[in-house]
Amino acid sequence: MNLSARQEAPADQAASHQRDLQDCRRLMQGGSKSFFTASLLLPARVRAPATGLYAFCRVADDAIDEATDAQAAMAQLHQRLDAIYAGTPGPELADRALCCVVQSHGLPRTLLDALLEGFEWDVSGRRYETIEDVHAYGARVAGTVGAMMALLMETRDRRALARAGELGVAMQLTNIARDVGDDARMGRLYLPRQWMREEGLDPDAW
């Protein structure tokens, strides 16, 4: 291989990554209008990687909610994450985009592992007795995303990351309050069961 060919390879890879992120953006424009609109407020340098991250989170969440075999879907998500961190993502657009973000911003795998752990709690039908239990769930499925967004904004200050995580949890609590009925129809309850009993409500009947 000559020198010019060796120099072109990284450029080709960067162009491919950019196309993947742009494709993710078009996907979000059609499938998640609220995220797409909010992303317009982000600086351009943050918007593309944030779209790649969000696309994977959205696809992973949908994979669990829509699966006929949730345990198999979870195992597949772990395998996909293994491939992403090995630098060999599968053909899925969201996986390729996340791989690009992981490489460019050094996202710690522990955060994405924690996100998947939250999804596993959903699959296992975990019960949340106290508000602290709900906070623990929120820390996994949303606090992790807040921390990763802070990393995409190029801050690694521990206090800033902690506050970003707390903001994610607060947004998750808002979603829980909004989606009580929808969650119940899916057989899920995220309200503290202790609170419900104190108000004379049977969590299991709910």
C-alpha cells in the first residue's frame, strides 16, 4: 500500500462516520420529533454525536418494548454493545453511529452497561417500593444519558457530571408521572408502591 492510500483510509472512515450520523439525524427527524426539535438548540459540534447516542438509546429501548422474547433481546443488545466497543459494530445504523461517538468522545462503557441494566429491570418486572428505588431506576435509564450528554459537551468535571445525571433522573420522574396509564397497560408500575399503599391504593390491582 502506498503512502497516499494509507492517508486516505482515515479520511474515508471519517466520511463514513459522518454519513452515519447524518442518517441518524434523518431517522430522528421522522421518528422522534421532540428530540429533533430540541437538538436544534445544541451547538453543531454536539448535535451530531448527541443524535448518534440518542438513536442507539431509542432503538435499544424499542427493541425491549417490542420484543416477544425480552431476555433474548437483552442478550442481543449486550452483544451489540460488545461489538461497538470492539470497534466492529454490526450493520445497524444506530450501532455504527454510536461506535463513532464512543471512539471520538471516549464514552465509558460503564454508563451504557448501566443503561442496559435499567432495561433489564424492566424485563424482570422489578418492583419499586420507595422513591429511592425509583431514583435508582432513573439513574440507570436517564441519569446515564445525562452524564453521557455532558461528556459530549466536553466536560469531565465530576460536579457537572453529577448534576447532569440528576437532571436526567428528574426528566425520568417527569416521564413516569406523564405515562402512568400507558405503563400500567404494559404491566409496569414505577410509582413508589409504598406511597400508593399510604393513599389506600393496591399496587397490584393498579
